[in-house]
Amino acid sequence: MLAILIPKGDNKLYASLVFQKCKDFKVYVSEDDVYIPEFQDHLPLVQGGLTQVEEPFVCILEPGATPDKHFVERITRCLQRHPEFDVYHVNPSGGRAFPRKLKQTKFFKLTVLEGVRAPLSSFIFRTAVLREKAVFRSDDSLDTLATVLACSQEHPIRNVWRQRLDWTAAELPMDAESVEKRIRERLDFYRWTEQFFGEDNYPIDVNERLKLYCTQLVRLYPAHESAELKELLATFQAAQGTFRKMRASSALKAALKQRELELSRA
């Protein structure tokens, strides 16, 4: 019933799957995965990606995720009892718990406005829906938030009750090139949400959106030069008709001032 897709695994992740109480799953791995010889006699390994998945539901586990022995068992039980949803979620350990059912707009507010962490490994997707609606970045890495929003249009997100996922976030490189790449990716995500929701259905109004964009960029990348942020925002505005006549520089200045105040109080 469940496929576990591992684009790039580690020893700890594979070992955690060996000890699952429920064995009703397959593990899809890349051909050059160095852990295949070590675990091929202990796990139902299949070489392939999302296009090869045959099971109706799929979970994509990345390095840093360590499922406990009940992970597959409780997910399978939830899928059997509530098969009508397209997206399911397991609360990451130490993070804020989702409610049992989460509508698309509430998910947006929790993750984008309130900053609740929702890693890719914490979601289970209906395979056919994921194939149809997955959102990829230019480097082919899956955009988690956009994909969850796209896949939860028909039904709310169902939380797998009483199950958590041990998850450690990867350390992000802070060199100038990596920081600028993440800023551009964040702006790409905002651009995508503008198209996805449209002006009439966006969860917050246009002034709040511009304030949000500026505030999050400054919070995420406080060491970046404000002049470069202004240039990036100007490019973003030019591409989005909604924001063309708005003064992004004022919103950015307010966000920078607020960030300085927060740092001085820390």
C-alpha cells in the first residue's frame, strides 16, 4: 500500500526501515545508492523513482529523517481508515503539531505566515495526485510547500494521529552564492503562490503580502546587503502586475528596522 521513495539516503534512515513492525511497503532507491549492497537482503528495495512507484501512496524520505518502528504501521492504519485524502502528514518531533484535518489556506498560514516547519519527509501523498501536481524547482528538487498546496486542493490534509517523525534539518550553507540562490527561490515561491491563489483567493491582502515577503527575506537572510534585496524585490515587482505600483522599498526598510530592533533586544 505504501511506497517509500529515498532520493538520497543514509545508514541511519535505512536501518530504521529494517526494524519496522509493519512490512507492507517497498523502498524505491536510485541506481547509484551506495547503501543498496548493505541493505538489499533486509529491505524490499526497488531501483527507480516516482514514475516507477506502483503503490497507491508514497512517502519521500530524505537524510535527517529517522522513522520509529511504528512509522509504517500507523501510516498504513490511517490510510486504510481514511483513504479519501490526497495528502497525509506526520508531525516532526519537537515541532508544532498539526490538527487532525488541515485545510489548504490554514496550512499556508501555519507554514508561510507562522513559520511552522513542514519537511518533505513528514508528508505522504496519493501517488497519482503527486505525479500530476508536484511542483519542481529549476534544479528538479521538489518544492514541498507548493506541492502540498497543489495536492490538497480537493481535500484537507489528514494528520496521522499519535505518530511523530524524528527529523533533523540539514545545515544550510551561508556563503553569498547559496544565500542569493535561496532568496531567489523564496521569491520564486511567492511568485508561484500569486499565480496559484490568484488575487481574489489569496489568504492575505496585497499590502500584507508585500510586508510578509520583505519581512521573511530579512529574517531568513539578515546578513544580506539591503541594496541587493531591493534589487531582487524590484525584479519580483516588475514580473508581478499586482505589486508594480507599490513601494517595496518602504516595506523593506520597515522590515530591516524591525529586524535590527529584535537583534538589539536579543
